Amino acid sequence: MVRPPRRRPHFLRSAGFTLIELLVVIAIIAVLLGLLVPAVMKVREAAARTRCTNNLRQLGLALHNHAGARGAFPQGLTPAGSPDRMPNLTWLARLLPYLELDPLWREAGQAYEADPSPFGSPPHPPMSKPVAVFACPSDDRAGRAQVTRNDLLVGLTSYVGVSGRDLREFDGVLFLGSKVRPTDVIDGTSNTLVAGERPPSFDFWFGWWYAGYGQLGTGSLDSVLGVAEVNVKDRGTWYCPTGPHAFGPAVPADPCAMFHYWSTHPGGGELPARGRVGPVPNTTAIL
């Protein structure tokens, strides 16, 4: 009599996957990751865009607080030959006390007392310090100090003041030596944009938040920008068209993107309307 072979109990059988089952699981995981990663990136970009918008909102409030305390908006850039004790200082730096950054503002004052030139050797210490509210989170270049020409370490900004049509017109709110009052903005401050997003230049030579020079010493390309800016071939910009340069999309590596407003956010941004400014004392080129 032949006995039938004994079967192993069910709980002792192998629980391994076949090769086909393993490949199917891997394929499912890959599909899920393919769906998840873009969703996570969209959420992160939405958060970065919200933070960037909040930065501009804080700058707007600081500008109005400056005007309320001092009677006018800050100078877009303080002229180099000005009797002001802080020549070449940008409007962003003058907002430090109104952004709860008083220690950095005091450091700037001490630096100017020691050396009236922020570009001396060594440069002023705040020159190389990044400030979070001046940098768009979508552009990681602006969030940290960068080395530019002549091995200079600089802190950058993603936001520039609207100087008007171009560097020769002075018909915006923030320009070289400007002292525009809220009442001078004849279109109303709620209908006139005072600043816009423009990432730093590809080589970090333009877009410093602390102090600057720009084209012909006007601050153009550096702390302020016209909505139809022109290239006067100053400070090594001979390789870009004369312009005027209109608002449009760009990428950080574009060497001529510094001449117009643009954003690192998907979909770009809105064209900064300059508005109209009324007569301002001691200023002759206001429309």
C-alpha cells in the first residue's frame, strides 16, 4: 500500500513574491511617486509664492511707515555726492528700522561713521549679509550671500523700486535722490506700484540690497529699475540690447534679464505700472 505524500501545513508554506509580482509592485510605487512628487512641488511653490507676496506686503507697509515718520518715501538711492551721511545707500537699507531690523540699521550707521564709502576695503559688514525679507524664497540665489566681481561678497535682493519709465525720466516713486511724498503721487498710492520683483543679475553684479551704484550712478539695475529701462552701456553691459526693455519672462542665467521686471514663479508676475507723480520740490524731471 502506497501512502499519499504528506502536504505541509498552509502556515508553513513560503510567503515570498514571484518576480512578476515584485515588478508589478515596483511599477505601482513608481506611478504613485510620479503623481506625488509634482503635487509636493506645487505645494512648495505655492508656499514660496505666498511668502514672496508677504515680503512685498511687508516692504509696502514699511514704506508707508517711513513716509509717515519722515514725511516722504526713502530715496531710491542716495547720491554719492550728497551731504547725507550715508551715500550710495539704497531704499531697502533705509527701511531696516521699519522692518524690526534695528540692530542691522545701527550696524550700518556705525559702518558709515567709520568709512563714508560702503565699498571701501574692507566693505561695510552689512554689505555681505543676506536679509530674508529682501529675498524671494523661489530664488535660492538671493537667500544667501554671493561672490561677484572682484571677489566681493554681497547680500542680494529680489525686489527693486520702480523709478519710472527709465533711468533718465525720474517719474516714479523711488529713484536717485528721490524724496517723493504720498501726496505727490497724483494717481493715488493705491493705484501706483512702488516696487516689483526682479531677481539679481546672472553674475550678482546688480541687485544689492545694502548699497549700490548702477548705471551712471543712478541705482538703475541695482536697487531701482524703470518699467521700460534702457541700456546705456555702462558698467560692462555692452552685450545687451539698448532697449527699451519690456516686462517679460526670463531665467536666472539670462545676462540681460536684469533690464526688466520678471519673476522666478511659474506664470510670471504682473507688469509694474509706474503711475504718475506730481511736482516735487528740488526735482526737475517729474512728469
